Amino acid sequence: MATASEHQADGPGRPGPTTLRELLDSAARARPRAVAVRGEDAVLTYGELHERVRATARRFEALGVTGRGAAGLLLENTPDSVVALLAAARLGVRLVPLEPGTTRTQLGSVREALGPLSVMGHTARLAALEGAEGPDPLDCAFIPIEDPGGDTPSRVPEGDAAAMPDAPFLHQYTSGSTGEPKVAVHTQRNLVNGGDIYARSYGITEDDRILAAVPLLHSFGLVAGLVTALRAGAELVLLGRFTPARLLRALEEHACTVLVAAPMAYDLTTRAAGASPSVPRALRLCLSSGAALPPAVARRAKERLGLDIQQVYGCTEAGVIAARRPEDGSAADLGVGRPMPGVRIRVVDERGDEVARGEEGALLVRTPAMFTHYLGHADATREAFADGWYRTGDVARVGPEGHLHLVGRKDSFINVGGKKVNPLEVEQALLAHPSVVEAVVWGETTDDGGERVRASVVARPPLPATELTSHCRARLLPHQVPAEVDFVASLPKSSMGKIRRAAVRTAAAVRRS
């Protein structure tokens, strides 16, 4: 039974497929002529996708890619990439999704972690990688993912023990937004559970058309987009290069009903919308994750395009944790929503004891989509769990209606003369100034071993530093006001638009040196 600070949503749904192969097999049997994947230059029905995946798996196996090996996939939002990923899943390969622009040096680091590696990707990407200069030979097998045509080896791989639902499959790099990225290992069962959670929570069915406007490379795009579409038998529409115009055009041309996008995409799209924009006619559900959704962006999306964006909270390790639902309404006190089906949360104090509802504490979670371990980091894996509960690193509280509210990162609080400063609170104060576009706050070590508040800000000129300081003093306590503000042209971000906080601090230190 859940206590005052332990909360559990309903568990997983009906028994069903536990691997990506089973998801595709089931959908292809049920709806062979229905569109499965729509790219910018190719469309595959479920029947065609099934046959392409089988043929590609045979080709990969003939080239030495088996369930006993590892492969990196230069993963792009294309039907060929989807086919390659599902073929690797069919074989039980240990798969590492890689940025399309991965360098030779980065690839060398992946090889050090996983051992001998095959690298799959579009021909042009592989050619650029092979032709690039580097300190050492790559010693990798390069395999194009485009359909070569002609005959493929006749033996149909039925998979071996490595292709089981609980075997290591997806080796996903964490965002590294607050430090060095690690490789979180997921099983196929984890991924299928994640897709089932989205499908059940939002009523996604075979009648839906899901526009993935985020990279499949990231867990949000992969699970909320591809895996959810497979689980529901829905159509997946892939947006390649993002621009606001391309996103709006795809929504309209393909009558998409579900949009999976990052806050940055919603922000840019709503800013670009004209005075009388065309509201997407079929769109019924907008999901946002990868970073916090600024309230101003949510309001603008509602006012200009009629979009009611649902914030999704999760992480690479645990998958989706909590989210808002359309039935919640638009009240301000919803936080990041309620725990998703099968997710259990606890809010605890420094001793690990549960706190009363409404009080702040460290957030621990258990989810059906939880990773198994960090590759090559046994100590980090042990530190990540407390008696089977994953330590998210977030400070949170649970509201009276069971909604989860994030307060900040536990390891990011700043100690100013013995007083704790929450960087998120300072960032919100900075962003309240109409000229401030983006802001990051952190603690800088002082000569006496203490800390002071420092910020990096992107602002519309002219904005004198004295004006911004006065603005903060009117909204914050004296020890919370930034001691120094750096005005910068831009902040380093991931491809999901998430600010890389560690990189911001490094850049600030370089400017001071």
C-alpha cells in the first residue's frame, strides 16, 4: 500500500508482445496494408516494413552482425533507419544509437566501451566517417542501411537466446547535460513497456498518425514515437530536418493526430506563426519532453495555434515517469503531471524516510521501463539505486491531487554562506525580465572555499547588467541574487534543445581564465 509520499499508478495493461520483433509481427498480421512509416521520400505499409526488416536482418547476419555482437547505428529520422533498428532488434544485437554526425574520435570511445563494432548508417554518412582524418584506424565494419535490391541470403534469422526480451539491447547515452554522459542499457521489454504506457495513457490507437518531430536517436522520440506507433498499430510520420514551416506542413498534409516534439520546437513554431495561423485540423494530442516546458511557450501555443501541450517527465534511465493528460485541464498547479501507469514514486528526506505530502525531498522511482545498468560503471549503477528504487537526482514534492512538482536538481543547489539557493528559482526570476531569452544559474567556488551565484544569460539588447541586477533584487533574497552575470550570444544545447549545463560552466571558466 502506498504511503503519504509513495504513489503508484495502475500497472501495465493486458499481456502482449515483449520484444520489438513481436510488436512488428503482430501489427503486420493485423494491418498489412496500413501505413506504418512515412518519411520524406518513402512510405512503408506494415506488410512492407515487416518484409524489409526480415530481409535486412538476413543481410546483416550474412555480413557478420549477430546477437553476439555490437553495432552502432547512425540513427536518423528516415524509414531506412527504422528498418535497420528493427532488424537489429530481430537479431538481438547490442545496439548503440549514434548521432548522424558522430566523429572518428567519438566512435573510438564507443568501441572501447563495447568492443568490436559494426557501424550502420546511410551511405553518405558512412563515407564521410570513413574519409575523415583520425588518430587511429577505426577497424569497424561499415554497413549501409539503404535497401540494396536484388537477392538477400535465404536463411531467415529466427533469433537466438540474445534476442530474448530481457537481454541487453539498447545502449543509450544519457544526455550528459550536467556532466559526463554514461551508457544506460535497456532491454526490449523495457522499450515495449514504455510504448504501452504512452498508448494506454493517451488512448493512442491504429487510427492515429504520430508525427515524430524529435530525433529517434533520443529515448523520447524512440519510445513515444516509434515504439508507441508499433504498439498501437498507428502510422509514424518522420520529420527530418526541423523548421517551423516543415513541422506545420507535415501536420496539415498528413492529418497528424499526435505530435511528439521538444519544447524548443514548440517555442520556435509558435514564434514563427503569423498573426492568423492555420490551426492543425486533425491534431488532438501534443507531447513535450527533453527539457522543461516554459509556461510562456505553453501559453503562446494555446493562444496562437490552439495547442494544449502535455508535459512529459522522464529520463534516459527510467523512461517516462509522470505526465500531464488532457483530462487534467490547464490549471497552473499540475506540475509535471501524475505518475504514469505502472510507475511508483517516493519522496524521501536525507535519511531515506518518506516525507509528508506537500513536503520537498529526493525523488525515487520504480518504472516498467527502467534500465538495467550503466555499461562499464558498476559503482555508478550501485549508487543510482536505493533498495531497488532509482535515484533521479531531482528534488520534488507531491501536490494534494497527486501531481508531481519538480523543485530542482539535488546536486545543483548552491551553498551561499550556509544558505541553500535553488538555481531554478533564480533562473525563473531572470526569465521574468522581458529581455531575457534564456538563463542558466550555477554555483561558482570562491577563494575561501564557499560558493557564489553565477549566471549565463542570452538577452535581447540593450540590457544593462545593472538593470538585470535590480530586477533580481526586487524578486529574490540578497543571497540569491547572482554575483556575476555573463551575457552570451547562445547557450550550448543537445539536439533536443536541452541546455548542456556542464558545458555552460566550462565555457564560463574559460572566459575568466
